[in-house]
Amino acid sequence: MPEKYHIKTEPVPPRRPRIGKFGVVDWREDCARCHNCVKKVCVYNRYRDEAEYIRSLKSVDALYFDCMGCFSCIQNCTKGLLGLSVNPVFEGLGNSYWTPQIIQTTWMQAETAKIPVSGAGYKGPHAGPGFDSMWTDMSEIVRPTRDGIHGREYISTAVDIGRKPSHLSFDDGQLVGDDSPLICLQMPLIFDLPSPVHALPDLEPVLVETAARTDLIALVDSARWPVDGIDLERHLPHVGFYLNPSAPELPGELLSQTRFVEIPDGEDAIARVQEIKQQHPHLVVAIRVALDGQGVKRAIELSSCDGIEVIHTAADLNGNEIGAKDPRFIKDMIRDIHTALIDNGKRDEITLICGGGIALPEHMAKAVICGADLISVNLPLLIAMECRLCSSCDKSMTCPAELEDIDLTYGVGRTTNLVAAWHDQLIELMGAMGMREARRLRGDVGRAMFFEDLEEESFGTLFGTRK
Ligand code: SF4
Ligand code: SF4
């Protein structure tokens, strides 16, 4: 059995006051000073925390909003003096895709490395756009995989990047043939290049160190090399270089110590892959394909060319087709590429990395079910460091999360915690789906239900197809 993958974590509290959804408004006037005041019995101790918060207040730019909204004190105050208010700052976080709830739950995971628990009685919608129109089938929960969740059995979340031979060939008892390099990652996840519209912090040192600690890979733009504080021997195996055509070429010595590089798509992309492979046969080379109107077609076209081993498709930050008026969502685009690869007999030869709109660990599992080998993320790592996804993020503006000033220990601690929480949730999902191997989850749409399909099946004959 392979050694168990385990990420060491410890709590990393936020640097800024928490931005919760609820706060309690206490009118005080006419208070009867009851001995058994409801404030004393808040199970989350929020009134004492608030008093402490006010005592140690450093600036007055943030009110205390950290109530859990259980309504206990509000309902039980004998004079009805307490009221619950919703924090306008919370409601202004993110956008319609990166909702305040997603941002808050990411902060919580980055702080504690724990799986978020919503408690009994989920009150939200059961279907929605994007990944919310897809449900994972949890009906397979059986003892061996349940044991995997509790660590008594092993659920492997490892995946491979690189070309896998379609068959093994032997000559005189020796394995011969394709000896393409293969990278084994412990999770179907790599850290993507930072989002171009969230340009404030220089995150490379944090991401490279987190990749080394979690045994993953962080993509680094060659234009931003060298990264501060890099330890070549320890970090380079966890750095994947994005070979920016407008940046100076990286020295061969540097590339000889890394395992993965990526180039942008273009007319000469195939020739460039061959050139890199000739000079550095140990490297796995990916082509980055933007998922615009031509993206799916281009990814399929590239996959049928000789020598191509990895395609990294990137949708926009919200998981939509780039620049389209009526954009398709990433899960549908992944399914199309995956199905075409199967039809062309190329599925095992090509690794498909998909990025854009992966906001939660369930999105990672769902993207893999749709056919991705692994996914790439950038915004969740930024949010882990208390980013609020402001619509105007620029070096000339003041960052409300003070991201310019983060230290390495804090940044690495928070991002490591987030990766650990995502890993635990992937194991939970796989355990409940009866899967013990992430490689086998790829394209296994039998483990999921799609709202569109169910709706069509149930109501299509009566009302026709929804356009
Ligand atoms: S609503 Fe609940 S969590 Fe919030 S302060 Fe009152 S008792 Fe505490
Ligand atoms: S909090 Fe706002 S300004 Fe700061 S990094 Fe995030 S998006 Fe940019």
C-alpha cells in the first residue's frame, strides 16, 4: 500500500476582523437586567467575544459581525430588545458566482483546515446554474469506503499527468516502448497562474512553498522568475513553469530540475512542444488552451496531434466560455472534450487539466466526473488569504484585506489548510460514492445526476425540451 498522503495543518486565525453574515443589535433601553440574561447563554459565546473585540479594537473600520444567527437570544429576551441584522459588507463580497457564502466558507477552511458543516436541515436551493445542476450520487456508501473516510482503509486521491501508453510491450521479458515521463500528484489539483484581474499581491513565494508542503505543483510565469526566497532543490520539483513567450528563456539548468512546463496555444504550439521535449525529455509539457468560442474544438484538434500529452483548458473566472454572449459552462465543455477524446481513442494518452470557476472542493470532484483528469485553481488560494474579490483590485488601490503585507508563514498556513480541507472533502465525496481511486472517478458520469437530463426524462415528453 502506498504511504498515506497526509497534510500537516494548524489553525491560522485571520488578520482582519471576521466578516460574518449576522450581527446582533442590542437596543439596551428598558433592559430589565434579568439574572438569567439570554446573552450569557449564547452557545457560541458571541457577547463575550464582542466585548473583547471592542476592548482590543485597533481601528474603527469594521463592526463586529460574527453571530451564527441561531435566533436563540433574539427569541428569548423577555423584553424583546435584541434584533438580528445582516452585514452589508458580507452581502457585498464577491459576485454572483463567487458568492459571499463561498468566500466565507473558504475563509473558515483556511483558518481551521476543517470541513465546513452547515448543520441539520439544509435550507438552500437543491438545483441551480453551473455545478449546482449536477449532484453526486452518494447512494454507494458502503463499509470499505466509509472506513476510508475514517482512515482505516486507504482512498487514493492520486492522479497522473502525462502520456500513458495504451498497452505494454515486452521484448525478451523487458518492458519496451513509450517511456514518456509521468508525474504522480497526490490530489487532482494544481495551482494555476494568479488571476490577471486580481493583480495586487505577489503570491508566488506563498504558492510555491504551499505546493512543496502539499506535494502539488504551482504554475509560475517565467516572466516573474526568480521568485523570492526560493530553495531550488526543494521547490523546483513543485514548480511548473508557464513559458511566457515575451519573457527571456529560462536556463536549461533550471528546467532540468523541474518536472512540468506549460506553453500558450498558438500556431507553433506543436512544434514548440517537440522542441522542448527534444531538449528536455524528462519534462511533461502542457499546452494552455483558452476556452473561448473555439476552445473546445481546438482542444480536441490538439489532442489528435502526435506528441501532445497534456492540455490545460482555461475558462473565465466564473467557469464560463470566454467572450461568448450566451456562454457555456465549464462542466459541459469538459464533457464534450472528454467524449471526443474517447471517440478518437486518445483518452488515456492525453491528460486534461481544467481551470476556471472551480470554487469549492465539490466542483473539483464534479469536474473530474465530467472528464477532467485534474483541475487548476487560483482564486480560492487568494480568498484563503482573506481576499474579498473586490471588483477593482489594483496596486494603486488600498486592499481592504491588507494583502500587500502578508507574511509567508501566514500565507502558507492558510493555503495549506485550504488544500487539506479540500482533500478531506474529496475523500468524503469519494467514500460516499463508493470510489477508492481518483483515477477511476474521471469521466464516471454514472456517479452523478444532471438536472437537465432528469428534467428532460421526467417532463420532456409533456412540455418539450428547455431551450
Ligand atoms: S443569535 Fe445565537 S449565535 Fe447570535 S448572539 Fe444570539 S445566541 Fe449567540
Ligand atoms: S481584497 Fe480586493 S483589493 Fe485585496 S487582493 Fe482581494 S480583490 Fe484585490
